[in-house]
Amino acid sequence: MGNTFCLFCGCVEQSSVGVVEQWGRFHRLAQPGFQFFNPLAGECLAGILSTRIASLDVKIETKTKDNVFVQLLCSIQYRVVKENADDAFYELQNPQEQIQAYVFDVARAIVPKMNLDELFEQKGEVTRCVLEELEKVMGEYGYSIEHILMVDIIPDPAVRRAMNEINAAQRMLRASEFKGEADKVLIVKKAEAEAESKYLGGVGVARQRQAITDGLRENILQFSTKVEGTSAKEVMDLIMITQYFDTIRDLGNSSKNTTVFIPHGPGHVRDISNQIRNGMMEASCAQVTDSE
């Protein structure tokens, strides 16, 4: 149901206010409800103003401090102050253009002082400055600025692509750093595992050789004790020959057969036993020297 009027009376709807003139001059404000007019006294209804909150979308194109052109989308919510409706009715012919002009002026004075990143981070500061300026100016004309929303900040398309590429490059750099750290950890762990494996292998070989030496010593002592007339050298030669033939047998029985050329004969076995005996004697002498 809208506002209805006749010559002598009228009805002003809720959230509206009427402006009544008398002989062409402002006389009074007509509040919502049924109103009487006296045309004989020169009263007439000059107009109706809505006191509801109105919204005005403003698109501003400006440049930042780092020479990037951006578009700002602002939504200004304003309303007519009921007590000052006569000022809003008589002072401004087009309030939307007036609000838009002040928004342009303030935004183009603040944004060029900021870089693009600062503009995204401090858009609330831009909104606050625009709100303060509009409240001061539009309040004199009977308008109240309720809210200002910075809806969107749209840089130039080329700048947006560059920003996305920079962001992607930074993420790839971080991914490469993480991958490098992971590869480094794997290499270090692998090296530690190899070192530990070689150490344990060396310990195993040393224990194996110690066991072989102890076994040979026991065999020599047992054989010399049970068989009279044999010397330690003869026993050692016999053991070496036995070990020699065992080695040849193991080579022949191996599943991974390869061709191995080795000198064969009793004389060669004697040479091997002499080399082993000399090595053991040198090792014994070295142990005695170290103990002294």
C-alpha cells in the first residue's frame, strides 16, 4: 500500500516522511499516518522521502603506489535522517551522485599511498576514511551513512596472472626445499646404514678368522698329542692340504659357477702353508712388540 493523497487529506506510509509547504515555503514534516492539509491556508504536500536504508554500489578505478591499476567495488548504505528530512529534500537534487563523487575523491587520495599488498591488507583503513568523510559531508544534508563495505579489489588481469605465477613459484621453491631435505635425510641414513653394515661385516670376518685360528691351534695340539713322532709343521701341512681340497670342492659345488684359474700341485700347497706360517709368526712378533 503506497502513499495516497487528495486535496484536503492524505496518508503517509510507514518508513516515509512527507514534506509540507505553505505558500511555497517549507512548513512542516508529515509523519507516517493520516494527515490533514488546509489548501485555503496555502498548505500542500511537496514530496515524500523514504527513511529506509538505501544501497549504492560504486566502482572506483585508481592506481596504487607501485603503479598497479585496480578497481574497487564499494557498497554504501545510507538513509535519510527523519528529523532532517527537509534538508535532504531541499539541499540535494541527486544524493547518489554526491555520495559517489566523495567516494571517488577520498579513495583516489588514499589508495595511491599504498602498495597493492598493503591495499589488500588495509582495505579496512580505506573504508574507515571514506566513512568518516561521508558522515561529515552528508550529515549536513540530512543523510546518515550507515555502513560502507569494500566488496572487492580487482587488479589488472595481467597483474593477477603475475601474482598467481609468483605464488606458484614460491610454492614450488618450498616444495623443492622440502624434497631436498628429504633426499638429504635418505642419503645420510643410507650412508650410516652402509657404515654400520661394513663395521658389522668386519667384526664378523675378524671373529671368523679368530675362530679358524683357534680351531687350527686345537687341531694341531690334538694331532701332535695323539700321533707320536709328528711335528707341528707336518700337522700344519696336512691341515692346509685338507683345507685346500675343501676349497676346491666348494668352488665346484657353488651354484654360481665361474671359471677360476689357480695353480695346482703339492708344491703350491707347500708355498701356501709357508706364507700362512710366516704371516702368523709376523703377527705374533708384532703382538710381543706392542706388549713391551
